[in-house]
Amino acid sequence: MQSAYIIIAMSVISLIIAVIFASRVLRIKVGEEGGNAVQNQKLIEISNAISEGAMAFLVREYKVISLFIMVMAVLIFFLLDNAKTSFNEGLYTAVAFVVGAVISCLSGFIGMKIATSGNVRTAQAAKTSISDAFKVAFNSGAVMGFGLVGLAILGLIGVFLGFTGFFPEVEKHILMETLAGFGLGGSSVALFARVGGGIYTKAADVGADLVGKVEKGIPEDDPRNPATIADNVGDNVGDIAGMGADLFGSCAEATCAALVIGATASALSGNMDALLYPVLISAFGIPVSLVTSFFARVKEGGNVEAVLKKQLWISTILMAVVMYFVTDKLMTVETFEILGKTITKWNVYVSLVFGLFAGMFIGIVTEYYTSHSYKPVRDVAEACETGAATNIIYGLALGYQSSVVPVILLVITIVTSNLLAGMFGIAIAALGMLSTIVIGLTIDAYGPVSDNAGGISEMAELGKEVRQRTDTLDAAGNTTAAIGKGFAIGSAALTSLALFAAFITRANVASETAISIDLLSPWVYGGLLLGAMLPFIFSAMTMKSVGKAALDMVKEVRRQFKEIPGLMEGKNKPDYKKCVDISTTAALREMIAPGVLILLTPILVGFLFGVPTLAGLLAGSLVSGVVMAISSANSGGGWDNAKKYIESQPGGKGSDRHKAAVVGDTVGDPLKDTSGPSINILIKLMAITSLVFTEFFVHSGGIIIKMFSK
């Protein structure tokens, strides 16, 4: 039980650290230093409007999600009780599912609350210096990082100890299968948060850009633009709540996959400390990230981007060192066997290190293809010379090309970890990639906080010097956000494969005969093709949803410019609330269909066609989804930074090149912030759903195949 106590202690420490960082942010008084009374009043009004809009959306979204949680819990309860055991798997899987979903919602709420408090305080601090503003934005992100990971592992270990305490006689692999419901709950919330938040933010962003920048020629975040508040709200609901729920799901799912696979080894299932090794990886990421955060200091005139990237390098190297000693002391089983393969604890450690550094290198490659400091994005910017069409062609090519190296890195990691430690090694590699998630989330949340600070300073008319400081912070956040997306996609690929491995492992344990997955079987091959198609139809649905919502937004912004007298001259205020309501309504309406598609597809395929066809479906969606997610996210990031590169040049803003770049950025917005990131959740959610319903598929699935075999 030593490991369990350490995990609980680490999670509590993480939550305490989050509270300390939150207090540092909140003790800054808005409007007390610098600026005149009018500016300070505007600061308060604008930040209140953003906060109210963000929290109103979150409350309405969670009402929809709560209905889904109840329906899904009932479905799990009735479908998963195996009559051959005295233990009610359905009931306890449903309990784990609800706990995971509630903690995911709570994490999103905390992140949103601190982000909407931190953005105006970052703008306030930017009146003084860029160093002070950076501290506020970074501390705001740290609340999200430490708070979310602390809640995640505390919830997971709580459910684990509860189940093992109530049912000490039940085999560990059965208990671990019920624990997988925790990951399903977290990932289900992540799907709706990512899709709903992505639709919200991009509808507002596209509407604000097309009318404000292109048609009216006014600056970004101009207070005359009716969609400006909605755009700033969208940064929070998409990049704070959405990204947080996404990585919470990855952490919970990868851990559950490792626990399910590890529990099939008698040497691990009989030793609590060794069995909990996967949870220890995330737990020790907390002190590593705390030490790393001490190096997050920016001097006046310093390179903000370099400081943020240094955080990733320091945490990665420290984690590799710390986990060597953790493996030596707390992985108390020297060797164990899974599916006939003998594995040593050092095989497990090397798998972890491969995953850890693969994530770092994927981030570096992502930066190369999305930062305007390098050739690929500058080529896209140069293509704007001949118009929007060539800009879009170059941007698409950038995305496709950018998928090559990350896929090769994933292949190397998968093959190496599998050779060393089998499917358990792949699950550990996924956790290795996620082990620095606290710092990853901190930097991710830093981005939208800085972006909002820039918007608030523009709307409150704080002056060019303040806006330049917030723009410097925001520019660094854009690059690290792209790195974060690459990291999220890579971890999603490994997590999905680990869940797939856990699904096959559990199916073989539950079945009386070994289940064969033969690619030449028409049932398996058919599932493969169907799975490969799913990311495309899912992307089509989410992109069209952004288009529909953006169309409503564009019409409303045009109407206000036309019908509100003196709006363009700044004599009257726009109706910000109307635009916020349009984005909210559209996001909640449009997130339902993609969510239902992803949740019901594996259940229906498994029930109708059985485990082999479902295995083909999961493999197909994983393979096409990873490549599509990388190319979509990087194309969008490339277009965005090509636009910013042109804006940074003399005479860039307002030029024909700039207008072409804005069109490309508008096309890329749903790719990088809605469809691309949501595919991460698609491949993970389908895999965890399959794992949770394994017993049902084995004993009751394949009804159509059974009809043909008679």
C-alpha cells in the first residue's frame, strides 16, 4: 500500500499548489495601478462580460452533458452485469463512469474560473512590465495544470481503493475493467467540451475576422466589433475547458489501459505497489513540474517563447531522472509475464523514456511547421502574394508534410516499447508522454489567458505599450499552443493503441476460445474501412457546424454595423450579448450529432458484428485519425502564423497579402481548433468505450455474424 499513500499525498499536494497559484493571481486588484478611471472602469466591465459569457456557456453545456451522463450510466448498468459472476460489473462501472465525468466537469469549471480572472489581471500587470504580466498568465495556467492532475489521480486512486476494499476477493483484472469506466466518463465529457467549445470559439472568431478585419478594415479586438466579446469567451471555452478535458481523458484512459493490462499478470495483480506503478508516473510528474515552474522567469525584453519551451525540456529531463529512482524503489516486482512475454521492470522504464522523449520531439517538429520563425510558414506567407488560393494550397501541403516525422516517431516508440514490454509497454509509453502533463496544461492555459489579455487591453484602450507587451506574451503562447496540440495528438495515438491492446487482452480473457483478428477476413477488413472513414465524416460534421454558426454570426455582425447608428464611429456600443448567445446556442445544438456518432458507433458495431469487426473499426479510426489530426492542426496553425508573420512586417496589415492570409486563417480555424483536436478524442473515446463494453460484446455481440454462420 506504500504506492497508494504516495499517490494520495501527491494529489493533495498538487491541489494545495493550485490553490497557492490561484491566490497569487486573485490578490492582484484590477484597476488600482496605472491608467485613468475610464480605462479602469472599461477593464472591469469587459472582463466581467467575458467571465459571464464563459460561465453561462459552461453552465448550459454541463446541463446537456449531465443528461448524457445519466443516460450512459443507465446503459452501462444494464449491459455490463455478467451473470457468470457474483460481482455486479455494470453497477460499479457506472459509478466509476459518473465519478470520472464529474471530475472532468469540475476540472473544466476550475480552469475556466481562473482563466477568466487571470486574463484581466494579466492586462493589469502589463501596465507595469512584461515580467509581471508573464507571471500572472503563467500562474493562471498553473492552477489548471496542478488542479486538473491532482483531481484526476485523486479520483482514480479513490475509485481504485474503494473497489478493491469492498471486493478484496474479486480478481484484479475484473476490478480494473470496471475502473475503465472512470476513463470513459472523463473522455465523454472531453468530447462534448472539445467539440462544443471548438464550435463556439471558431464561430465567433470567423465572424469577427470576416466582417471586422476583411470588410470593415478595423483591428482585431476592436471594441466596435460586436463579435469581440464572443471571440474572447471562445478562447476560454475552447482552449481552457476543451484542452483540459482532452488531456484529463488521456491521462485517465492511459492509466486505466495500463492497469487493465497489468492486472492480467499474476505477479502484478498480487502486488499492490507494482500494480499501481502506472499511477505513480502521473503522481511524480507533480513535484517535477513544481521544480520546473521555478525556472519560469522572464526579464524585461527577454525571450518569452524560449522560457516556455525551456519548461518542456527541463520537465522532460527531470522526469526521466526521477522515474529511474521511482522504478528502482517502488516497482517492487523485478520480472513478470503478460501473454507469455517475460518483462523486467527496466524494460518498463525504457518504454516510459521512449514515450517521454517522443512527445518532446513531436512538439519540436510541430513548432517547426507552425512557427513563422521557420521556412514552412514563411513559404505559406509568400504564397499570399498571388492570392488566397495559393495560400490555401501551400497550407494544405504544409499539413500533409508535417505528419511524416511525428508518425515515424510514434512507430519507433510503439515498436520499441512493444518489443521491450509488450502491450503493457505501449500503455506505459503513453503515460510517459503524458507524465509532464502539469507543465503541458500550464503552458496551454497560458496561451488563451495571454490572448484574452491582449483583447481586453485593446478594448479598454490601455495604449500601444501595454498592447505590445500582451502581444509578445500571446505570440509565445501561439507557438506553445501548437506544440501542445502536437503533444496531445501523439499521446492520443499511444493512449488509443494502449486501450486497443487492453480491449483485445480483456476479450481473450472473457472469451472461452481465443479471438482471432485476421486482416484477410471480410468482417475485419470491412470494419477497418469503416473505421478509416469515421474521422472524415466526423470532421465534415464539425466543420459544417462551424460554418453554420459562423454564418449566423456574420449576419448578426453585419446587421449591427448597418442598423446601430454611430457604431463604426465609436459613438454607440454594439450588442455583445447577442453574439455571445448565437455562439452558445450554435455550439450546444451542433455538438450533439458528432458526439452521438462516436459514442454509439463502437457499441452498435460490437453488438451487430462482434469483437473482430470492432477491432478492425478501432484500428482503422486510429490509423487515419492520427494522420488527419496532425495535418489538420498543423495546416491551421501554419495559416494562422503566416497571417501573423505578414502583420509583423511594415505595410503588412491591410495589404492584399494580408487579406489573402486572413482568408487562409479563416479556413484553418475549424481545422486547428475544432476538427483536428476533436479527432484526438474520437480515437480515444471509441477505444475506451470498446474496453468498457468488452464483456457485453463477447457474450452478446456479433448477432449478424452468428446469423450468417448458421
